[in-house]
Amino acid sequence: MSTKTTTRKLSLSDVLDHRAYESVREVSRANIIELKRRRRLHLGTFVTVSFENRATVLNQIQEMLRVERVVTDEGVNEELKAFNPMIPEVGQLCATLFIELTNEDQMREWLPKLVNIENSIVVHLADGAQVRGVVDEQHAEGLTRDTITAAVHYLHFDFTPAQVETFAKGGVQVRCDLSNYLEAMELPDFTVGELLTDLRNDA
């Protein structure tokens, strides 16, 4: 059995201290912006699905530590504990779902309408198979509400080996089947190729 399913997770030694990160931050951010472009999907008017991997999660941790001026190992380990679940294992995709509302009127109208959207995101494969997103349990308690949704949700999608091979052939759609927000978008080929590095044992 391959060990790559465990080595994808980040450890304390992967995180740069503030001075080291500042020295590479400009180049690192440019690379991450391009990486995220290939892994981002706009689903309708208000929803963006951003598929995470080890590099995007490490960047998020580094930026959080920078903003919050965290310098202790204990503080870094807390961030690792929070964000490591968002690094996909082999046969899995992990995604952050953003509800991007730009003003108070939109928020008052749409946040109640989008309750349960976190359970409504589905990957449709060309053969008709469906892989529904599952809410990350670590974050769910703080984000789930009965009458209003949060603006950010964390999901994972678990694929069988056969589904991974079907995914590789393309014709993949991401759909939202929430009655108030029925949307679908086909993944471009470059995104399919990018996400295969998550699903297969080559990342």
C-alpha cells in the first residue's frame, strides 16, 4: 500500500517562519494564484467552488500565520489541525464553497434561500454516476444553521477507483441541486487534469 495518502498531510516542518515566508511570498503567491485559477469553478451567480490541495492549504496556513503573527509551535499546530483535513487523500477531492454576496440586500435575500447548499453540491460523471459532497465534520458545527447559511463551507468528495477513471475521461459537471439554486457547470479539461493529481496516487 502506498504511503502517499499519509505524506500529503502537512507537518510543522513544512511551515516557514515569518522571515523565511516573507522572502518567498511574492513568488509563492503568484504561483498559487495560477494554481487556484485552474482549480476554481464559478457555479452560477453567487457560488464559487475552489478545489484544495496540499499547496493551496499550505499557502492558506502561511497567510493566516502572517496576519495573526503566530510564532509559537503550538499556534502553528492549531492551524495544521484545522486545515489538514482539507488536503485530499487519494480517491478524494476537497473543496471550499464560497457564497459571494456583495451587499447587505443580497445577503438578506440569499443566505436564507441557500440553507443546506453545503449538502447540495454533486459531481456528475459522464457515465451518469454521481459523487455528492460531504460536509467536513470538523467545521460543520460552527457553520450549519437552520434558517441562514454560512458564507463558507468545506466539502469532500469520495470516489471509487472506477469513478476516478471515468472522471479522467472528461465530461465532468459540478451541479447544485438545491431547489433555490439549480446550477451546473462542466469542468474544463485543464481542471479535470489538475484534479486528477488529487484523485490519483501521483501528488
